[in-house]
Amino acid sequence: MGTISTIGLDLAKNVLQVHGIDSLGNILVRRRLRRGEVLRFFETRPPCLVGMEACGTSHYRARSIAAFGHTVRMMPPVYVKPYVKRGKTDAADAGAICEAVTRPTMRFVPVRSPAQQAALLQHKTRDLLVRQRTMQVNALRGHLA
């Protein structure tokens, strides 16, 4: 049995799916992990390439996993979707992520720091408030007309 060279991690709310392969493409790990088990799982593994879809919580997960020496790459979900071979399940998504992260032409999302995420939160909140204010002004103008 070889060592794991690439892991695909499908993120979810409570149960995350892991799909690990060796350098020859043989599947070595295919299992479900609860939230609390994820960091212990990566802590005990030798450094490898970890792929995941980019979403709101993926930046935190990527920073946590990278702290153990792993190389973490995040991809937009629309770029991973073509690699899903069968039905939409968490296990199939993890396998697709594992395959997609090894492609040389794949585009990756940089991991954001907590400061970058905080700044982005401020910008998004301000944008939401401006849109809501505009909606209210337009609604009031429509009612008065």
C-alpha cells in the first residue's frame, strides 16, 4: 500500500468526505469525517496535495490544514463540476475534486488571510446596505407617484 499523494476534500456542514489517492492514481482513502475529526485526520498524514472547492468556510479550513505542512489548493466549484462522473453525492464530489486538483490547466483560488476576509466582509456589508437603501428610495418614489 502506497502513501497518499493527493486528497480531495468535499466540504459540508457536519460530515465531510475525503478521497485520497497515491501517485499512481490508486484509491487509498475514501471515508466520511465529522467536523471535529478533520484536523486530526490531516495532522496524522504526511504532507500531500489537498484540493477543495472554494466557499465561505474553505479559507479557514485551508489555513488550518496548511499549518500541518500540506499544500492546499482551492478551486471554484464550476471548474470541478465537469469531473463528477456519476450522481451528485459527497463521495463523488470528493473524487472529482481529487482529480481536478491534479490537472495542470486548473485555475486556483488563493487562500485568504483573516484580515483579507474581514475587509471583504466590510465591503460586502456596505454594498448590501447601499442596495437596500436604493431599493427603499425607489419603492417610496413609486408609491408617491
